[in-house]
Amino acid sequence: MKKIILFMFLSLSILSACSPETETNPVYEGTVVYKTEENGKYKFLVLEQIGQEALHNGQLEDFIELAQKQPEASYYYVNKKAYETLDVGLKVKITAEVHQLESLPPIRTVVSIQRLEQ
């Protein structure tokens, strides 16, 4: 009986080690609508959809209200070098870390960022 239990335990251990869970990083697209630096952390807000008038005349409160209606809208943390290359109005494709801070809009960390043709 002890051998059977030992065999089952080893089998389960080996099987679970052979099939690791792999999470792929999600990819998002949108327009940079707001940038800010707070306490040495650089972040920007990306909305899926925004009109040119709203982009140029909107305030942060307006952007947050729009973000709450767009499921993929999010703030993104990025390093200073990448932050300095981003401009409001730029269309981007972002690969983010799997985990995010749960807020509305959520806060994600950038793995990579790509400029899209305008």
C-alpha cells in the first residue's frame, strides 16, 4: 500500500512539473491621452477610442470618465526613457505584464511598446 501511495505521489509530481502553466502577456492598442510623472514613476493613460476634439480639449477627469466606459483603457507604468518618447495623441500597441493593479481604469506595467502608423 505504501508503494502505491508513493507511486501516485511521484506520478502526480512529475506530471505537474511536465505541464507548466504559461501565461502570455496581453496586448492592447489605443491612443495616449495623458502623461504624468509622480514620485519618480512614469505613467500614461491609453484609451481605445477618442475623437480628435475630445483629445485636444479634454481634461484628465474627462479622460477617466471615458476610460471607465472602455474595457481595455488603462494607465501604464513605463521607464523614463520610454516615457520621454511618447506624445499625447500617439497611437500605440502595448504588451503588458499579466498582472495589473485593480482600479478603474486599471494600472498595468509595460513589457514593450510599439508606435502605430497614424
